[in-house]
Amino acid sequence: MKINIAGFKAYDVRGVVPDDLNEQTCERIGRATAQFLGARKIVVGRDIRHSSEMLKDALCRGLAKSGASVIDLGQCGTEEVYFATSHLAADGGVMVTASHNPAQYNGLKFVREQSRPISGDNGLQDIRRLAEEGVFEPCDQPGTITQLQNEDAYIKHLLGYIDLSSLKPLKVVVNAGNGGAGKVVDLLEPHLPFKFIKVHHNIDPDFPNGIPNPLLPENRASSVAAIAEHGADVGIAWDGDYDRCFFFDADGGFVEGYYIVGLLGEHFLRQEKGGSIVHDPRLTWNTIAVAEEFGGKAVQSKTGHAFIKGVMREHDAVYGGEMSAHHYFRDFAYCDSGMIPWLLVLEMMCRENRSLADLVSRRQALFPASGEINRRLDDPAASIAKVLGRYEPDALRVDRMDGIGVEFAQWRFNLRSSNTEPLVRLNVESRGDEALMKAKTAEILALLDAT
């Protein structure tokens, strides 16, 4: 029987349980995924939400009915599915998660062999069509479902990015937001000399302290308070499935992801002269300057994990970063990880005997940035056109890779529509002139608010 399955987006499936996602739809999606991939072996994992185990079990049943042998990692992070798919040479992987969405949501993220992303333009709509039609190829030999603890290999891989002998006993606030990150911190802890101050560390799918999304300023207070109370050297917070991590300095200052991209880009270009690093179009000047200073190449990609990963593979880039706190690593199957970045940053702090604020202060001064500012508007396209009409005549360059990137001699901005909401997202930066950046930010916001 044909049904309509809601929630298929550009990069994943996301929706409300049980209206958009339930056991029936997940079993069908499992059957469709295995058939689409012709998969013999698929890795599956789930986040900590109330509905995740039920949906994961249904997904596994569907995969097995279509002949795939399922490796069930149980509760884990999205990056652990990425890692296991590549590490175990599986034909694909599916993670049951809604990341930082509210508790009533859930979703699915898909990869194929070598952890290559499956998105709307390379298979996700085919999976949707097969699942909705519900007519599957006969399978004489169903697959098996096997539980596997792959954590030892994953932890060993994470620790391989750093020199343990260079580490010092830093005091570190870690805020899992009642999501899944605390489990991995606990597994890493015996190997590290750090003193961890654990905030909202226990898993709680009701998210009593708010949805784990540190991009929201209201979700940062607990991390800032813990840093002050304990005199911590640094703070780290994650989203629910911990594929993004966020940094606070010793004064509780939130460090924009843009500057972490530059910091990690410098780290990898010091190791690989002439290497490539990939960045998104929203904020660019600092990353380009880092690449020039350290003899590398900065390559711009459209925003979004599927685009970043594709461009990284094309250029064999050692690292890629988005200002939204997604960080990608060639040795991690070109995938994003929320654990590798903080290990690298803390190693830099120890090795160079410098605070996080000191590590980023020069770049913050060279390229002050607004951070991403969202506006909810009735007609985002018309608003963007109005802003473009105001600034394009005097611009040195207009980049239309992702929204509009409008560049002048001393400042630039990017304005783009959200893929899922009637929002526009604004980012502004300047060359060493914070007052100019703030003035231009206010100027563009006034234009938007007048539409």
C-alpha cells in the first residue's frame, strides 16, 4: 500500500513522532535503504531520545528484511555511525537522531560506503519513493541484526589526533546538555590529564535544561556559570548528537565557530604544507588569510555537510569547517566530528602554553564578525533582493554560491535564506574595524526590518 512519508529534507529525514515518523515508516525506510544501496552490511545507531530505540529497532527490521546484515551500535553519536561505516567497511549507515530539535522530534541521517553522504540530490528521494510505494524486491535470505560495541576503536581513533605527552592538567567545563556527549567524555577521561567539571552530564531525553543547542545564547548560561565558579581554563558544549562542539574561554566568552575554523585550519596546514582546507561562504576572510599565511589553499563550498564533504574529497582537503561549528577531517572519512576539535584545541593550549582567548584574539581583531543573526520575514527572497539592490552597485564582487556574498574593500556580508523556515541569516565581517562591522550590521538589519 502506498503511503506518504513526511519529513524528507535536503540532507536527512526529520519530523514529529508519531505523525511523521513511526515504526511503520521507519521499517519501510529501512527496506528501501537496503534495496537502494544493494547493501549486505549496514551500521545503525541511535541518539538518546525516548522514541529513538523504538524507531531504530523498526529500521533494523526493515534493513534485515531486505537482506542486509545490520550492525547495531546502540546509543551513540552521529559521528560514531560515520566512523563505524568506514572502519568496518560497511555498505552504508543510518543514524536515528533529531540532533538539537525539540523532544517530540526524531529523524534519520544516511551515508553510503566510505561514509559518503546520501542527500536529496544523490539518493534520498529515491529512498523516499521506494519507501512510500512499499513494493520491495523479494528477499529469500533475511539479514541478521548484531549488537556491536565499537567504542574502543572509536576512542583509539580520537586519541590518535593528539600527542598525549604534551597535555597538561587543564580544568575543563564540559556541558553535554543532557544529550549523548557525556558518555564519550567519560570514555576519554581515563586517557587525559584534564580535570572535567561536568554540567548537565546525565542523559535525559526530556531535556530539562533546554534543548542542547549552544548556538542559542539562552543555552550558554550554565556553561558560563560553571567556568566562573570553578575557575576553569576553558568550556566546551555540544548539541544532542554531538556532531558539533562549541567553545568558551576562561572568562566565559563564547568563541564564534568561525575563529575555530581558522585555528584548526592553521593546525593542519602547519602539518601539511600546501594542503587544502574547505570553508563555507558565510564568513571567509579569516580562513583565506590563514591559508595564505601558512602556505595552503582555501577552497569555498556551498553551506551544508553534503557539499563540504564532496568538495573535500574533490580536493583531498585535510580539513573543512563551517562557522556553524561543523568540523570535517580527511582522516575521519571526510566527516564531521564534535570530539576531534576540542581535543586538538586543548592540545594547542597545552603545547603553546596559551589560553583559548589568546589563541584566537589576533584573528578576532583582524577580522571582527557579527556572528549569525536571524530574521523571520514574510518574503525572504524579496528581502534579499532589496538588500542586493542597495549594495550591489558599489560592491567589488557579488558571490551567489549560497545566498548573496557582497564584498567591499574593508567589509563584506553574506545573506541567505533558511532551507526550512521563513528566515534570512546575516553574517558581516570587516578588515580590522569592529565599529565598521557593527555599523554595517545595523544598517542591513534596518533594511531587513523595514521590509
